[in-house]
Amino acid sequence: MCFSSKAHSAFISHDERSKHFSYNTHYILFCVRLFITASVSYRACSKICGLLSPFIKMPVAHYTTIRQWVIRLGYYRLQKPKPFRDDWVYILDYTITTSKNKCLAILGVPLTYLCKYGFSPKMSEVELLHLSVTPKATWEVTCNALTETSKWTGIPAEIISDHGADVKKGTEEFCKQNPTVNYIYDITHMIACVLKSTLLGQPQWDKFIKQLMRCKHQTKQSVLSFLSPPSQRAKARYLNIAQIINWSKKILYYKEKGNFMEIARAIAEKNTKKHNICLTDNNEPAMNESIKLFNEKFNWINNFREKIYEYDQYINIMKRAKQEITTSGIHSKTIDKIKNQLKGLELTDSAIDLKDKIIDGIKSNIPKQLKKEEAYLGCSDIIESLIGKYKNYCPENSLIGITQSVLIMAAATSKLDTASLKKAMEYSIYSDIQKWSKKTIGESDFSKRKKVFKFNSKVG
């Protein structure tokens, strides 16, 4: 293992330190980057430092200390004053947990920045403008949050969301009070809703899904486990049908190839209880057994061959429409460009109907006062990614619920350089974070449980 002298000196230098911190700023940055960029847990960050310490002269911080650094960075990013401007794009959504509380996040990115650098912003290119926790997601909560945020940042040029019941009415009420705001329906959720309405009206789709689930249960713990279909998601199922259709196409192609050697090897491994068997003419199981087993579990898919290729057309249509909007945004020529993208495709009547519905949905989504040179953000995937990152760090627990760790979302929007990190460490005071947490989040169920059980243990 080789490290440059520059990297070595960065960790042992005593010049780059934040006030009241014994740890080097470069070292803090290293740990925070491990957590946010590399998605390494707090405990693993500490262990990695311990593993590297024999090779680089560096300290080993406790995992709770690393957690405090991330929380401090998030608090700084949230409290940092935001520019007051009239071209903000608000991206909002609720993160739903298994606890009673819900968290409303409003991201912001300047429209001029999107027009210059593209309509697929990265996490480090957006700002967390608002973060609040509420026991009930109502339209009044959403409207009040938008109103309060606009007082500090300016009336936005655009608001984009998934049009969920918890955000739609509140946003529409805010737009009534501020007619200049353009309310855009996120393209990802819009086409998913169109797809859902199309598939729910098809009896063949229901039969296909039932067969798929049966096949999953029959093969996941058998010699055919390596061919088992992917699991279906409980939530956002219609946003993720591509993997199911791709699997179906591969199974059909696998059958057409007719090479069932891997199945034969799996059967031989099971019968001899040995792995990595080299099949020869002397010990190769009868191919008829492999073919029979494959047909027994996967022959049902032949009944849906035509439908699978039709569903593949659906995916192709949605992919091309979304790609255009995520690349160029929503503008006056969006419909024409999408039609050109879809021109020449051989489509079934059902696929043509889906295409028309998606185009009509996008058309109704284009702001009426849109000028020729204007373009707006049409995809809110960035907030879904941010919430997903937060949930990845904090697995859902009905007792723990929402805690200070919600500030991870703010920390994840940081550019993670030494200058901003130094400011964050010096700005954030632990007592202030505690006050913010008590006011914004309140006491978690887990904290209440510990108090009750501690009292009960004393009584016992």
C-alpha cells in the first residue's frame, strides 16, 4: 500500500484545524466523505481509519464523533442564509417513515443554473431550503412551508413535485396566492401513473404478475435459483417494471439458445453435494432432465411472449420521453422533440395509446405563459435520490423514527471541501443543534421507550 507524502502530511498537519477541535480538518473531511460519498456507516468509518492508521499517521475517531461531524455539517448547510432571488426552482416531497412523524423537504436550485449546466442537477448543486417534521402531512402544512420558505428565498419561478395528495393541494393553494409560479408535474411519476392506468385495464397483465410471483416462490430456493425472477417492489412498482420485462426477455432468449448446461451442472451438484463439478460424457446428467425442469418452471412465459414485447415497447416509449425532459427540461419544443424521438417505432395499438397519453400529459404540464427561450425542470428524481440516501443511512425503525440524523439530507448537498467544512465545524454549536432538534423534531418514541423501561427496571 502506497500513499503520497502530500496525503500523509495532510493528516498530521496541525495548521488546518477548526476552533475548539482537536482533529485535523483534512481528517474530518476524510471521514465525512467516507460516510456521504462512499455510503460507509459511522462504525465502518471508524474501523477504516483504524485499519489505515498503521500505514498513515492518522488518529482514529470514535463513530459517535464522526456522526456529530456529519450532523454539524448538515445543521450548518440548513441554517446557512440562502440567496434571495426570483428564479428558484422548488423541489419538494415528504419522507414517510414507519413512525408517526413525516418530514417535509424542499430543495432549491436556480433556474438559470439549470439552463446553463443541464436539467439533471447533482446533490452538491442543490440547496436544502426547508426541513420540517410534522405528525400529519396536510395541505395546510405544505402551503405554510412554501410560504415561509419564499419569505427568506424569494417567490420561486417553479415548483415541481410528484403530485402526491400530501403536496398537490398545498402547492396549488400557494400558486393561487402567487400566480407567477409554474407548478410542474414530475415526469417520472406522471408516466408511472399513465402506465398504471394502462396496465390495470389489461387482464393479461394480472395473469402475468401472478405467474411471475408463483415462479419466484418455486425457484428462489431450488437448483434454478440463478434463473429466478426479480422481486417486485411493494412501493413504486410501476416505476420499476423494466427489470421484470428485461428478465422475461432474457428467459425467452435463454430458451431459444437451448443450452441448459448450467441447469445440468446445478442438478449434478445437488445430487453429489459437491460444487464446481466438471461435466463430462461419463457423468453428465441427461439433458432431458434439465429441459424438463426448465419447462416445468418457465414454460408459462411462452403464453405471454407477445405481451412481453408489447410491454417492452412501453418501456422504450417512457425511457425516450423521460430522457428528453431530463436532458433539455420542459420547453416550447418539448412535444415536437419527443414525437421525433418516437417516430419510426413499430408499436402496437396499446403502445400507441400509451404514447398519446404520455404526450398529452406532458402537453398539459407545459406552463401556459412559457416563452420560446424558456425551459423548466421536468424531473424531480434528485429529491428521491436524496431521501433514498437518507433512508439508506437510517434504516426504518418504528421506534427510532425521525431524529437528528435527518440533517444527513442537508449534509449530502454539501460540496465537501475543506473551506466549507471548516466553516461548518466552527458555526455549529452542539447546544444549538439540540435546541433545533427539540423544536423541530421533538422527542422520539425510542427516547420515550428508554425512559419508561428505565423507570420500570428501577421499580422491579
